[in-house]
Amino acid sequence: MGKRVVITGIGAVTPVGNDAYTTWENIKNGVSGIGPATIYDTDKVDVKIAAEVKGFVPEEYMDRKESRRMGRYSQFAVAASKMAVKDAGIQIGEDINPERVGVWIGSGIGGLGEFEEQHKRFLEKGQRRVNPFTIPMFIPDMAAGQVSIELGAKGINNCSVTACASGANSIGDAFRVIQKGDTDMMIAGGTEATITEMTVTGFSNMTALSKNPDPKTASRPFDKNRDGFVIGEGCGIVILEELEHALARGAHIYGELIGYGATGDAHHITTPAPEGEGAQRAMNLAIEDAGITPDQVDYINAHGTSTYYNDLYETLAVKEVFKEHAYKLSISSTKSMTGHMLGATGAIEAIFSVLAIKEGIIPPTINYETPDEELDLDYVPNVAKKKDVQVVLSNSLGFGGHNATLIFKKFTK
């Protein structure tokens, strides 16, 4: 079974808040971070809305010179990691052995915006005008590398790149490192900043994005009139800590990570396996890993992208795994408010999962107006629900057939 792992710190930069608690307050209250796109030229692209991070000032978290050498996704990761470390009440290298602290931060795409900018500069102005930091500004692993450098964490340093499952896989993989006893603590999560002309155009031409120009209704998971996801950006970071290490230093504990399952569809590059077969196996593996029964799960933070096949197949997968208990579960998609933050989404949803446990509040699925006869579970429409939450399951499903499930539990000694 391995060592027990708890969450002792959280940090976030999201479309609904530039810290974890502002984000959570807005999520509980059904506040959307989706609005008119400002990062790219909407005259060139037929998608006019996005879930952008607003008012983020990297110099508040790092040296200005260093920040200019980082991609936006790395800036988010450094900021959220510093918030999480502060929230955990630790100082790496002073009261915490840096060799026993690792970093595992995923990103689905990395710094594509920086690559686009430098490629245009190369074409228009030539080789000498290309930024010499171009490569470290866009390769996906560099967020983890920059966090390690900024915070002095000298343990394992890694990055899971599994599309929209990257954040969840990174947390799950970091969980395994602590379970094995290789580290005492992991800075884990996901980060993404790819609201760019090329990214939006690529997703749009794939017909994955909503072309609804109304920010208030475009992201509508599980609604019959859903027509695609809304692209988002941001970062979520959790401090995972071995239980005895956390207790010895008197740490505040948000909850316990008890299960992780990861599978591959082996089906299609973008469409989920029929009836969510791969997601079913991921959930079953996580439940088995957690040592619980399906009827012990109170809430599912769904992947819930607001696309036709994801919402249908995830619902079918839940029904297959949970049988009759599926109709007693609360299920919601916070992407209705954050948009789809791609590689960061599983990490920020892990934070929502532990805060739902801590506060006994299940966040809503907003913009839910028209029920779909094929989707007949409790999706917590439009208004948060108060409920004693003991166990939460969180799904993340990525292009390429990557499926990751995390299970969190209220902490008891």
C-alpha cells in the first residue's frame, strides 16, 4: 500500500482568481471567468471568447529579469508553487531538506505562444532577432525546472505531458513517488498558457471549441445544447506530503490522496473510447487503489468539457462503474466557469476536490438550462450544494486516449 499522502498546501492562478481561495470563492458562487478574448486577434479567428487569466503580474512572484526568460505557463507555475509552499508553511532548505522535496508539474502544450511569437520574429526580422531563451521558454518540462530552481527543491523533477490529463497524471505520479518513500514532499500540479491564434484555430478547425459568442452560455457541460469547450489557461499546484512528515511539523491538512488510476483508450486521437471504456477502467483502478467501494464516493468532479462525446461517454462510464449509486452521486463540471485549462485543469480540479471535502460544499455546473435525455444524473445545476463530503473522485481525460482518476478523502488519523 505504501506511505499515506496528504495535501498540506495549495496555490492557483486561474481565470476566476489569481490565488486558490479567490478562485474557490468564485467557483462556489457560480462566477464565470469566461469573457471576450483579448490575447489574440479575434478578427482572424472565428472563436471570440476564452477563459483568460486577468491582472496577473509575474514580478509580484519573481525577479523581473528571470520572468522575462520564462514562458507564461512557467510564470504561472512559479507563482502558484510559491503560493502553495507559503500556504504549507515551509521554507525549503531551512526547515525542510531540499533533497527530499521533488517537483512534478505537467503541461499539455507548454509555451506555444512564445514559440509563435519567435517564429514570426524569425520570418520577419531574421535569425539574430530570435530570443536566445526561445527553447526553454516553450518546452513543457521547463515549468517544473523553473519551480525547482526558484524554490530550491532538489528531489525528483519531472513533467507529465498527457494533454488534458497532464495535471492529474502529474499529481498521481508524484503521489507514487511519496508512497514509495523516495521523497517526503512533492510540489505537484499542472500549468497551461496556450490561448493563441494557432491553438484556437487548430482546436476550432477540429470542431472542438464552442463558437457560441456569448461568454455567459458557451461553456455548458452536460446541457443538451453544448457545442464544444471554451479554452482556458492557468495553473494549479498542491503540496503533497508524507503523512508522518506532515504530522511531525504540525502541518494543516486539507485532505488525503488515497487513489490513482491511469489508463489508455487505444482507440482514437481525439474521440474517447465508446461508452468511456478507458475512463471506466481508470475509475475502477483508482477505487481499487484507494481500498474503497464505489458507494463510498460522494462527489465526482467530472472532466465535463461541454463537448458531445465527452459528456455522453463520461456519463455512461460513471453509470457502468457506480451502477445504482450513480443516481445518488453529485457530479459537476467546474469547466463551466474556468473553461478548459487543458494540462492545468486536472490540478485545479484536484484543489476544488479537497476544498469541497474541507468545506462540505459541492460546486455547481453553471449554464445548465436544457436537460439532455441521454444524460440523466445529478449534475448540480447552476447552484452549489451543501453536503457532507467524505470522498471525491476527479476525472481527467486527454487527447490521445489518456485517462487519469484521482480519489481524495477527508483526513482522519
